[in-house]
Amino acid sequence: MFETVTDHQRSNSESEPVGGFSKASLSSLLELLDPLASNVSLSYNPSNYLVKAKKHLKNLDPSKFADSSQERRQQLGEWKNKVQHRFKALDPPLQSIFFNNGSKLDKLFYPFTLVNIFLIGLLVGKFPEWFHVYYTVMFNILMPIRFYTYYKTNNHYFLADLCYFTNILCLLFIWAFSESINLYQTCFALTFGTLSFAVITWRNSLVIHSLDKCTSCFVHIMPVCTMYVIHHGVTNEFQDSRFPAASKKLAPSWSLKKNIVWTSLYYLVWQSLYHYFITIRQSYKIKSGQRMTSFEYLTTHTYKDFWMVKLPAPWPMLIYILAQYLYQLSTMCLCGIWYNYRPAAAGFLLLIFLCASHNGATYYIDFYGKRYEKEVSKLREEMENLQQQLKYPNSDNSMDSVSVISSSTESLNKADEETKKEQ
């Protein structure tokens, strides 16, 4: 890079005029400053590295890059095949657990739910600073199961609804953006607003043995409990260190106008992503009935005879989006009370839990009660048919009919006695 220049070369380079002046080199400056060092000078020769770089670029073979990219694609394809093979190997045991052996799963999940209800009360009262960790662990346990069961039944588009998006926002606040006041208050508004009122409007049921129904209750109730504990349950010192956005110093009050703006912004982000990736890109699967979304379910089952559904497209979808947005704004109007007053927030949370419990009790009574009534009605129909057969005394099956009637009457009497005991 640096070469020794002789006196003859230096004299030639210095004697060349440039614009009426002699060209001053680095050696002349060194000679002026230190005459003893005038015998050796430094000059920069950029041609060596530039020439080598140009030669190297010319000698490069573009086919080598193509070969390397093809090798990487092959490696990526092999890796995908291995992953898919492993998932396919896990599918039969998971299929048997979650779909084929429902009774065993219900028996195991029943004590699991009771233990978790006990742990929730213990953590809220005794160890509130660990509640967000418990919420995260349970989310990572239940959500993969929910994704697998919904994917197997072609209902996994429901996982893109607003309630799951709100859970993701809560986790982002807890573990990544705990200093963001806007994100925290948006999570508070969405949890104490849309998610909590969804338990009442959509009748989420706390059916203790049901994995599906308990997971739905978890998605709608646990974020509300987490925000309550972070805002009202932990100490001020813990808030300042772990969740600064929830501390009274940074956010002492609740601004409804400000939170309407920020909540609307997050709602717009979710709605845009939802309609781009699902409503638009997967429209052929939805229209053909291969996949189900919340809008399709409401318009084809719950409100199929509603006047809005009969309007030409895209009016039903636009009205649905507007109604969902107005529902969110109306439910968050009371969040200022839950934000500033702890007893009011605790009472509201208790009301939500009681609603879910009442819906679960209604499910137990209606489902199993109706099934019991169907069994009793079948027994009565069999008795009536057998009594009609007894009108023919010479038939060969008369004795068999009498025995069947006696057994059916005994079973019917036992069923009536059991109902009386339960009452």
C-alpha cells in the first residue's frame, strides 16, 4: 500500500506544475518539517487493491451463486419435510386424546380446572406479583391445544378474532413494552370492555370438565384479571419497577378521548390485518364452506333471518364492522370507573365470573337434564309398544314382552327415584 520513493522520482513528481503552481507532495512537507527524514517518503498507490478487486469480480462465476441458492432451497425443503413428518407422527396420539377419548380427557380436565381456580385466588390474594407469569404460562399451554383442535375442525380462523388479538397485546405489554402508557391503557380498555362484556353477550360458560369452554373463558376472563392485578393488586413499588405504565406517577388518571383514539388505532390495525389475510386472501375457502369465521357463523346460523344479512354485498360486512366498533366504544365508556376505583373493578370482575358460572350451571342442567328426559321418553315409548303387543295372547313373544315390560318399568322407576333424590 505504501512504497518507498527515491529522490529521482520525488524530484520528477514535484517538478510537474499544476495550475501554475508546483505540485506539493507528502515528501516535500516531511522534508520541510524534518530535513533528516527527507531520504524516505510515503506515497499511496491505490492501483494494487482496485486491480485485484476488479479481477476477482471478473473471475466470479454466477453459476456458483445459483448452485448455492438451489442447495439452500433443497436444504430448506428437506427441513420442512422433516418438520411435517414429525407433526404427522404426533397427530395420531393427539387425535386419540382430544377427539377419540373425550370422556378420559373430561375426567382429567375437571380436577385441572378446579386446581387452577384455587391457584387464581391464591395468587391474587397472596402473590399478585406472579400473576402475570401464571397468565403467560397458562396461555402457552392452552393456546396450542386450541389451535390444534380448531385446525382439525377447520375453525382456526376464529383464532384471528379480536379477543385473541387483545391477549397478544397484553402479552406484548407485559414482556416487551411495559413502559408504554398508550398500550397499557388500550389493553385495559379492551379487556374491561369488549372481552369482559363478551362473557355476558355471547354467553361464555364455565363448564369445568370441558376443555373447549374453559379455554374460551380463559381467553375472555384471564386478561381482565391480569390487568386488574397489575393496576390494583400489586404494590406501588412493584408497579414503578416492573410496570411503569401502570404506576400512578406516569398515568394518574383516565382520559376517555385519548383512549378512544388509541383504541381505535389498534382496532384499525387488527381489522386491516384480519380482512387482508382472511376475508380477502382466503375468500374462496370461506365462500365454499371449507372455513368458518365469526361473520359467516353469525350470518348463516344465529342471525340468518336478520334484515342486514339480506342486503347486497358488501353492506352486511360493513355494518358488521361498524357495529363491532361501536360495541367496543360503548363498552369502554365505563373503564374510567374500573380504572380509578378498585372496589368497583373488583365487583365488576366478580360479576363477570358469576355470569360465566351461571352459564355453566345452565349448560349442565339443560344438557344433561334434556338427555335424561330423552332417555325416559324412549323407555315410555318402548313400554307402549310392548303393551300393544300383549293384546295378542297367542303370540310366541308374549312372555318375552312381559319380561321386557317388567325390566323397563323397573328402570323407569329407578330413574324417577333418582330424580326425586336429586330434587
